[in-house]
Amino acid sequence: MQPRRLIKTLLTLSSLLLAIMTTNTASAAQNYIGLRSGPAPAFPIVFEVTEFRELRPVSRRGSWLLVTDERNRGWIHVDDIHKIRSFPRDEMWKLINDARPGDTRLEFGLSSDEAYSFSIIGQVFSEKLYAAYTRGPEGRTSWSKLEAGVTREFGEIQDDIRLHWRAGLGYGMEGTDSTHWRLADDEPVWLGAGGVEAVWQVERYFEIGLRGDVSVTLDADTTTHTTASLVWRIRI
Amino acid sequence: MKKALMVIIAALALPTQSLAADSQLYRPKVQNNGLDEIKGTDVQRGMFGAGYASTLTTSNDIQPGLLISGRYFAGEKWYLLGEVQLGSYSTTAIIQDGVEVRGDSEDALRFGAGAGLSLLQGNASTSGITAVPWVLAAELAVGEQYSGDTSGRYTSLGMSLQFHGERVWTALGTRQFLITDERLERLNSDGGIQWDISLGLWF
């Protein structure tokens, strides 16, 4: 083969190789993002978009964002919206910031003495305070209590299971035939209350806890009640 | 005398000096890079709806009722549940030993709170073009039921099949319940099943 012809062939082959390589690089750079039919990983992906598709946020539910390209709609997790290149960066940070759970918790609990409770736990200055309303079984032997106090974390079992103690002051009330707080009469009574709990952070905004509580009447009887409670908490 | 005067003047000046020093402390304002000024996206916090409930209590007829429910999202799978039901409890009187223990037009008011857990989540589609997400959830609720002149603790465990549209949702529910009301226990009417259909909006 003549040198000139060899160079020509080599140049043609190099151009072809370069063209193939460029095409492959271009297709590899094209990332696809799956959008789901609902706001959870269990919902199936209903359509895929490239990272360059113009998407507009419609609404947010927890950590999930409903987006649309004006033809289709789908849900994407806020941690994945940085993959959408068309998304304004300041709006993205705003969404990530808004999706962070707050410090205030609302709690619903069921206890071993057939009572249920509603509580609010929030940060006031540097202390975490709680207020709770507990109601025992209905009827003439009914009882209830209002309680408020301070709670603090004192340890952890794993990263997502934390231990807390709580101590507070309560006010106990009871029905006409009830001897829950007082044997002699049905007058309201002040209570001292405390407890220890293990709280498992199930999801970003949701916690489940198991708590042991003790309440003592602050009168001559010093009636003591010990209960175990299962509690559900949401962070708002 | 002069010494004493100096001490008094120095003592009076102390709090002022302390205040002056305090005001000179550098307390930078926390910056958020203007995030608060950006228009936020609409937030869906939960579901609110109303529906028809049909209750079958043991030793009683099927009774209709109005069910109002709210669900507040606590995560991808969990939500808090609150509901109020107002309906008929009895249309047939029961007289025992000459005493009417259940009236012939008793109503029941029930309210409860609890939690729901999505067990299954999927997509429903008949055309293959549009899809509606659905959720099958287990729901536990505790509350109180008032019927006639008595009341008792209401506990229910049930399933809810929800179809989530863009603007509205609909749900079919069924549950088993227990009521700790002594009068209803004596009538053997302290438990039963209920099914309901609800329609609602997001909030």
C-alpha cells in the first residue's frame, strides 16, 4: 500500500472512530429521571423525562414534589430535584428547606390502663417542653389528667431510636364513682408525673414510641399509677 | 467623704457600663439567602372528606350514618386519622322487665382518632393512558360513642381502599369495632362491623 493511501485510510478510520465515540458520549450524558404516580417509592414510575425537560412544581406533600411538563404529571422526591437542570436553583433550595421537619411534635397515645392521650411537644428557648391531656375509660368511674413538663434526650440505642426522660406536674380529675386518684372524694388533685421513653423515627416526619409513666398524687394518699403507652408522633 | 462619694459614683456607674458592654456584643442576624422571599409551592397536608356509613351492630339492624373524616400525612406511609360519625343507632325499642333499655329512635354520635398505615400502594388504570394511584391502608381508631343516655370507649380496626385523584379522592372502608358501654354490653350490642364510602378534597 502506498503511504499516501495508507494515511488517507487511517484518517478515514480515525474520523469514523471519533464520530462513534462522540455519539456514545452524547447518549451516555442523557440522564433520565423517573416520575412516579404517587408520593412514595412504592408507587410505579409512570413516565421518564430527560434532565433538560422544563418541569414546573404543582404541589408538595411531605418530601415529595408533584411536577408537570404541562402534558404529564408525576412525583419526585425533593432530594432528586437537583437532577432536573431546568429547575431554578433558588426554588430548589426553598423546597428542600421547606421539606425539613419542624421541632414541634403532635402525639397520640394509647396506654395500658385503657386511656388515650393527646400531647404537644415543642422547643421553648433551649428546653423541650410537653403538654398532655389523658382520658381514662368513660362512665361514672372516668378519670382524666392534664400534665405539663420538660423532656430531654439522654441516650440512643441506634441512630434512629432515641431515649428520653420526662418530668412534669399534673392535675387529675375523676367521675363521681371513681377512685382512680382519690379514695375519699372526687375533688381534683395535683400530680407529680415522670416517665422514660424509647422513640423510633420511622419516617422523616413520623415517630413511634414506647413509654413507661409514673404519676403520684400530691396529697396524703400519694396514690401511684404506673402505665405503659404506645405513642404515635408527627413532626410539624 | 470624698472617698465614699467616689465609691457611690462607681457603684452607680457599674450597671451602665455592663449595659454598654452588652450592647457592643456582636450578634449577627442569621441569613437565609432570601429563601423566605421566594414564592412557595402549594402544600398538601392531608385529606378531608365526608361520606355515607352503614353500621351493623350485633343484636341490632343496619343503621345509616354520616361520616366526616380527616387524614393528616405523617410520612410516605403513615397518617393520623380523625373522624366524627353521626347516625341512627336504633329504630326498634327493647323493653326488659317493663323498662325501656333501648329506645326506638336513638341516635349515635361517635368521634375517634388514630393512625393509618399504607400497606399497599399502586396504580389503577383501565385505558393505559391515565392512571390513578391507589392505597390500601390499615386504620386503628380510638374514641368515644354516645348513644341514648350512655357512652363508652370506641375502638376500631379496619381497612381503607383509597383512590387519589388530582383534586379529589374517594375511599371505601370497612372496620370491626368494640364499644365498652355497660348498657350496650347488657344488650349484647357492644360490637359490630361498619362499611363506608367517602369523597373528599386535599388540604
